[in-house]
Amino acid sequence: MKTVKSLVLGSAAALLAMSGAQAADLPIKAKAVEYVKVCSLYGAGFYYIPGTDTCIKLGGYLRVEAGLGTNSLYNWASGAPAGAHNRLSNYYTARAREDLNIDTRTATEYGVVRTFFDATFSWTTGGYTGTGSAAGATAYSTAIGLNAAGTATAGAASVNPTDGGVAGGSLGVYYAFIQFAGFTMGKAVSQFDAPWQNYPGNNYDGLWGGGGTVTGVNQFSYTADFGQGITVSVSAEDATQYYQAGNLNLSGASGAGMIGGAYGANAIGGTRSPNLVGQLRIDQAWGLFQLSVAAHDNHVGYYGASETSGAPADKWGWAVQGALSIKNIPTGPGDTINIQGVYTDGATRYNAQSLAPVSYSIYGGSNVAGAYGSIAFANAPDTVFVTNGAQESVKTWGFRGAYTHNWNAAWNTAIYGSYAQVKYGTVGTAAICANATALLGLVGTCNPNFDISTIGLITRWTPVKNLTFSADFAYSQLDQKYSGTIAARASAGNAKPAGIYELKDQNSMTLLIRAQRNW
């Protein structure tokens, strides 16, 4: 027994000795976890990325909205089928959208290096356009809206409206740029734009009267800061996606195209030069003043189907814009007035910002005996020409603005509006009128110039921080200068029959109801 007891005690002592030795090898305390730390260098919402000296901020919004009186969100009821104002036109269009943006900043010996990315994920109501079949068949589209040229368009008819996922939704990249030492490189807001871009006080997307690229434009820019709120920027910006209103060969016109809002064959060529932009901006306590200029190269393809047909020489267009914002006005704290005006010559998109249509086709009623109805059509390209002729620029001018009043911390209202004129030269007017007579049987006055205007009212309610409900009503008018009647062919997309139509001004009334939660 003594032997067994000695063995047990000896074994226990050995185990204790071994455990003590192992315990001596363990750290006295666990290594501290590196938690995310607040970065106060660049404002609220920034945090250090663990293990780095880079600060990051995540943000975005979720938006739910419905537009009444339009087949797109949120714009003119123009084109097929919105402008038809018949059984194919949507009474409403709905959208749900999530926006995500990522902002990173790092302090260096050369200054702050910043990257910014912003993308949206959207689901938008589609619609149905006519196919021209004897049985009245229609085709579903997931993307009735505006194409890059600003004309009404429809997406692929083969899409099943019950499909989900990518087939019924869309992904948009708004911004993706790097800023360093005064340089901006990538997809960012144009240096030509006013700070409020297309929205002096509105949600409505269709205002003329100034440039605007709310989804950004590829650019290489430099901004010099002279202090006292004075900055000067110079920029080379990609013209392809957002600044081509059209270079139309009027010799390629068709009757269907003209009543659809296209005066000829669009013959835009390849890119040769970016748009060249300059900006002077003064920011003060009272508000800001900004002066912007831009040059735009109109480069056309060929007169015909092959290189041997020849081509017109390039023609440079230009634009100049002034913008003014007045803050701290006597009507109340936070009230603002934003106004801007612009003139363009061969650079129409600096007046008709990127979301505004430059092609219109709108139907209405008529009291003219024998007329089936009325129509207004219009087109605002950058330049026009005829086969074997030179480009002739289209000139425009316009303005827009808004006054916003804050009733209290939760409620504000803005009244806003815009007005613009589009004028053709002698070559364009003569060719368009010859086509209108030959292709449409115009009887009356021919004048392709037009005016366009909008007035609107929006009220916003913010019951809690970062949650806003709004209602935005807009009345828009297309004041075309034609008069008399035309003999139009049938239009399949909007189910309009062949017949006599009165040439008459048309209007669009739309209402947008929106709920948005920013985060």
C-alpha cells in the first residue's frame, strides 16, 4: 500500500510540475483586440479601417416612389407610348431603389487621397407598346424611358414581366473617381454643372435651362483653390454618353421618324476630342456664384453607307452658363434661391441636361373638322446637315430656378420652373420644311423652332431625421411653332392610326410621390 501511495503522490507531483512549467510559457494576458476607431478628420460617419491609416464612410439611401402621368421616373409624358395618351400609356410608374456609396480618405505628405464610389440597384415598372398586329398584340418592356439621345424608347420585348432578378432590375454606377492634389480622375459630376445639378429645388427630372450629369461623367480635372472661397477648375470630359444631342443628316428623314420626334438620320461619329470645360466659382456666407464654359466637338460619320460617300468637316460647339445661389434670405432660416441661365451653340446638352429629352412626340385632341387628333413633335440636336453639305449648329438658350421656403424643421416647400428656346439656322429650317411637306403633307406654317417650359411645386415632410416624404407636381408645355395639319401614317408603337392631325402645342402634367430614407 505504501508503494502504491508513493507512486500516486509522485505522479501527482510530476503532473503539477509539468502544468506549472506549461503555465509559465503562456502569456500573462490575451492580446488586445483592435477595435474600429472613429476618424474625426473628415467629419461625422468616418472610421479607420483596422490596421490602416485610411478612413472610410458608408452611406446611401433607400427610395420608394410612384410617378403619375408618365411612363418613366420622373419625366415628360412623351414618345411611345407615354405621349400617345391612350390605353397603352401608363397611369403610373413605380420604382424601388437602393443607393450605396463608399468614401475613403487617407492623409499623405501630398495631401488627402480620396476615392468615392456610388452605385444604385433599381426595380422600375415596365409597360406595353403596340406591335402593329391585327389582333392588337402588345410587347412588354422593362425599361420604357429615355435613351442616351433623350428619345423615348422601350427595352427588349422578349422579357417576361413575371421574371425577377437582373431581368427586371437594373444596376447603375453613378460615381467612381479618385481625388488627389487638386485632381479629379474618373466618373464624377461635370465641372460645368451648378452645385444643385438638375434640381434647383425639385425632384422632377425633365427641367431644361442648364447642364447636369447627376450620374457623373468620366473626366480628368484640376481645381485650384485661391482661398476666400474662390476656386477655378479646368476639365477634359467624355462627351459620348451624356453630351451628344445628335448630328442629324436631314436627307435621311422619314415621315414616321418626324412625327416620332426625329428629323433625320443620327450620324454621330467616333470620339475625337473630350469636351473642354472651365469653371470659376465663388463660395461665400451669402451663397455662391459660378461661371462655366464648355467646348464640344461635333464629329460626324459619313453621308452614306461607306467611306466613299464622304463626310462633313467637324464643327465645334460651345456653351456658357451662369449660376447664383442666395442663402439667409429674410423669409426664414434655411430658405434659398437657386437660379441659372445658359446659352449654347452646337452643344445642346448643356441646356437640355442629361435626363431631359431632346426629342418629343405628344398627342392630344382637336376641334379641326376632319382631324383625328392633334400632335406636337420637336427635336433639338447639336447640328444638322444634308448629304454633301456642311454641319449647321442649332442654337438654344434657357434658364431655371427655384425658391425653397422652410415652414419649420419638418416641412418645406419649393416652387420651381424652367424655360428654354431652340432655334434652327437657314439650312436646317429649309430642309426640315421640305421634308415636312413631302413626307407629311404639311398644310400650313412650317417652323421647326420651339419653346419648352415647366413650372412645379414640391412639398417635403421630414417627421424624423433622414426620413423624407415628398409630393412633386410639374406642368410642362411644348410650344411648337408649326401650324396647320399633316397627313400622318399609322404609328404601331402607340397605336395611332393614319389620318389628319392638327399641329398644336401640347402639355404634360405629372405627379411624383416619394419616400426616402437616407443612412
